[in-house]
Amino acid sequence: MTNRKLAQIRKLGCRPAEHRPNQPHLSAMRGFCARPAPARLDRSGINPAPLMLGNDVLGDCTSAGIGNHLRATAALAGFQIAVTTPAAVQFYSRSTGYVPGNPATDNGGVEVDVLTTALRDGYALADQTLFPLWGSADPGDLNGIRNITAGLSAAYLGAQLATADMWEDQDGNLPPVWDTDSPADHGDPTPGSAGGHCLLLWDYAGTTDTDLVTLLTWGSLQKATWRWVRSRIMEAHGLAWPQLRAPGGLYPAGDDWMNLVAANEAYLRDAA
């Protein structure tokens, strides 16, 4: 297959990272991102069951990322949540202005605005609407991103993908590992040469440049190196679901939790 064919089955749709006045930041949780993250996070025995959620035909990765974050959170708690493609597309429409059936309005989403919509209006499923709290983190702080991954189910990232990342073999498979030293015949390795994409960081084998991480994207688990993450990342956020909250372990609690709640409430007041 060619890259053109690939573009038809794996869509991008994360617009350049932006900032909004007083948007929530995980620094509100004193010590959460600064504490030493686990040196290794092995979740190989847990299936987060990511779904495509329309990201093969629409640039709705920002919505699919939230839906799959819900599923990852549920999987860690030992159950699962049904997230359908129509629900993901409906939220994509609400959060970005996409008009179903009008390709001219399929322009992707700004992650902070998509997260703001989820905070304000919720993520509506067939039988319930779930409301996340969220906060941004420094995309250059890999220790903080590991803490988000370990403590808040998965890190919600915005990445600048290279054309080389989108290369596929004759069976339509992506490279087994995304890395910065991709073969020359895989195409342009420049971050952003393919476009922006929202994906989730699920686990990691270690913390060195060449240690592997697991990403959730396009309904699958994709391996990458930490140096690839550092090269491609443009923004990072953590999501917490109060309706699914299961205190314990590395999950924020006490003052950390109350400060995150307060930061989100203040942001909603200012936005209103």
C-alpha cells in the first residue's frame, strides 16, 4: 500500500497546541507531577481495548482519545464501558463544529477546547454522560507525563507525526516501533510533516531513550521509544473521571484532588 491509501484508513486531526486563559494545570496538584514516577509501568496483563471510533474516516482523534481514555480507565478497574462510533462523532461535532456529512467541516480539534467541552458538557454515551476533570502538563516533563500515565490511567497527548511514522507495509501495518531513526525509505522523518494527532500513552518498559512505551491509537496498541515521544510531543494533559473514581495507589487524593477540582471550577467560571 501507499501512504495515500494509509491516509484513507488512519486520519489525523489534532490542530496545533493552544493555551486558554486560566486553563487547568496539573501543577495545581502539588507534588503529583514532581514526584519520582515509577521506573517501569507494566500493564501487559490488562487490555485497554481501544477502538477506532471513526478515526479511520474522520479527523476525530481528539474525541476518540477521550472515549478510549474512558475505556482504559474502566479496564484498570476491572470492567469496561461501551463507547460507540456515533457517540464519538457526536462529541467531535459538539467540540469542534464538525457538521456530519459535510467534509469541509472535518478540520480536527484543538485539544484544550475539546477538553473544555468535555468538562462543561460531558462526554455523552448511550446510557450515561461522563464529565472529566483535566489539567495540562509541560510536554517536556517526561517524569510528569509518566506520573499522569501511572496515576490517571493514560496520558492524553498531542503529537506532531512525521510522514515516516505513517509508513505501512504491504499488509497495511504501521512500523512495529515508532522511533526517530526510521529507515530512509519510510519518508520524511521531520516531526509534523504528516500532521497532528491525538493519542494516549498507556504504559512503558523503562525510562531511557530507547525503552519502549505503548500508545493507544487507531484502535490498536502501538509501540514507540521515549526518544520518539520526546521528538513528537507538542502537548500533554491528564484526565480524571470523578464518576469512575477509585481512590488508592497513585491516584490523586486529599489536597491534590481538591486542588484539581478547584482549578477546573475556576476555569469554568472564567470561561463563562
